[in-house]
Amino acid sequence: MRQSWWKILAIALLLYTIFAGLLMDAPRLPILNETIRALHFHVTMWFGMILMLVVSVYYSIRYLRSNDLQHDDMAIEFTNAAILFGVLGIATGMLWAKFTWGDYWSGDPKQNASAIGLLMYFAYLILRNSLTDSQQRGRIGAIYNIFAFAAFIPLIFVLPRLTDSLHPGNGGNPGFNAYDLDSKLRMVFYPAIIGWTLLGAWIATVRVRMRRVERTIEDKLINS
């Protein structure tokens, strides 16, 4: 129980996010209206994605310093979890865009930048899978992961602000926290970030254990 407290917390926060995010009162804003509830899913999933990518880069750096495959396991699986949340974030964002902008994909700079960012990480997975030697895969994957993250952050946070964009906080549009992230939204928004991030960490750690079990079995087969 002591080791599982954070998993219980993740379940509790996500149940709270789902029920409170859909049922609690939300500010009635022009155009957005009830669709503002998507904030608790679309935006918070992307926050969770960024946090998981930070963890992934941390373990990539540790791998390059130690050549310990356990660090590489953590790096790849936290990246996998981040990609999952990125895809879910784009999907929920497209639904939100349909009801607020009139189309699932409008070519908005931040939409395009997010898609390019995800493609960068899909390329990371393809690169890793193309290499057979585990140490080579870990080293090249770690270097790619670090540089991909360094490009990903300005791609989705800086470049869209330099041009016109429909997204809040970009192209001169005020951000949510500037005018409408009121106390009711914050009561769900911040717990949702924690909940999605913990869920991603849970998924990643389960996958890490599976990966290590598979490696142990392979090693035993080779040595037998």
C-alpha cells in the first residue's frame, strides 16, 4: 500500500477530473461556452506530456553517462507514454476546435507545430527500432531524444506566438490565465495535470518492468 499511494492518488484525481470537469459549473464565455470543459483534458494532457518528456530526457542523459540499459528503459517508455498523451491531446483538441472554430483542423500554427512535434517523436521510435544493437540503440536514441526535446519546446511554445493563431496566448490572443481561468476551472485544472501525469508515469513504469522481464528471458535463452 505504501508503494501504491501515488497510483491510488492518480485514480482519485482522474475520477475527480472526469466528474468535476464535466459536471461542475464553468464560466460562460463567448464562443467557448460549455466547450471550455475540454481544457481539463486537452491542455492538461499536453502538460502531462511535457513533464513525461522531461523525465525521458533526464534518463537519456543518465544513460549517456552510465551506459546502463535500465536508464534507457526509462527514457524510451516515458517517451512512449508522452507520445500517447500527445496523440490524445491532439484528438481532444480537434474535437474542441470543431465546436469553437468550425473545423477539426484549421491549419492553425499551433496545431501544425504540435503535429510536427509528434512526428519528430514518431521518427525517434522508428530510428530506435531500426537498430539491433542495444547499446547503439540506447546511445543514438538518447542523443536524438535530447535534441528532439530541445527543438520541441520552442516549436510548440515559441514559434506559434510569433504569428497569428487562434489558440489563446498566441498571436496577440490573451491566454486563459489572463481572463478566464477562474477559481472554478483551477479547482479541476491543476489536479487534472497531476492526475494525467501520474497515469503516464504508471503506464511507463509498467512498460519498463515488462521490458526488463523480456530482456531477462532473452538473456537466459541466449546463455542456455
